[in-house]
Amino acid sequence: MSGEKPGLTHIDASGEAHMVDVSDKAETVRIATAEGHVKMAPETLALIRQGNAKKGDVIGTARLAGIMAAKRTADLIPLCHPLMLTKVTVEIEEDAALPGLRVTATAKLTGKTGVEMEALTAVSVACLTIYDMAKAADKAMEIGGVRLLEKSGGKSGNFRHPEAR
């Protein structure tokens, strides 16, 4: 970080929240990947796998919800910049060890600000959608582990979570 002291970029000198001015930043390719999971009863996981949830295709609906959420992040997080995303992917995999579903989202653009919040929002909303779609079968499901796995691009460079798989 070239001797810079990490700080809260959305707080100005007087302690007020503000939107960061990115007009002087260089445009670079920026990519961020986040993950989260939904733990559930093995029977609920089987119901989802078999496509027998009352509300329909849980995984397909959650994937679309995550992609849509990434595109709307600036509407949800007050100080996020509206971004022209060039790619968003949401992958949902069965994880028998939980048991449940593991969600991974990647957001990408060429721009002046990062896409970490978009990846995190995609994961969060996909997990919430899984819960919503399957809650009739299992209200005890647990959403957890939402974290940034890695990011690249921009002034602060690359980051990889120390526990990333």
C-alpha cells in the first residue's frame, strides 16, 4: 500500500459520510469474487436437488436474483457508485459437508471503482432467495460465511482472503 495508512474512505475530514470522488482515478479492469452459504437440513437439500420445492427452481431463481442484485447495488448501499458491470456470474453448488448450498459470485468491469460490493450483494441476495424459496420446508436454515474471497485491479491492487479455497 505504498506507505498509505488504511482508513475509512467514505468519511470526510469532519467525520461525515460522503461518496468518494473517483473522477481522477484510472480506469482498470476490476474483478471481485465473494462467497456465502445456506446451511439446511439434509431433507431440504434433497428437496431442492430433486426440484420439488413448492416455489419452483430454487437454484435457478437464486442465480438470477444474485445477478439482478449485483446490478442494483448502488440502489441498496447508500454510498456505492452506480456501475456499468460487464459481467456477473453466480454459481451455486451443493455442499454435503454443510449440508446446504454454497454460493459464489464474481463481478467484473473496466472502471474507476471496485466491484467488491456488487459481488457481496449478489451472494447475499442469492442466499436470501434460497431461504425464501425453501422456507416452507425448513425455517431453521442458516445463512453464513459471506465474505470477499478476492479482488483485483485498482490502486489498492490485489487481495485474496487468507482462508480462500
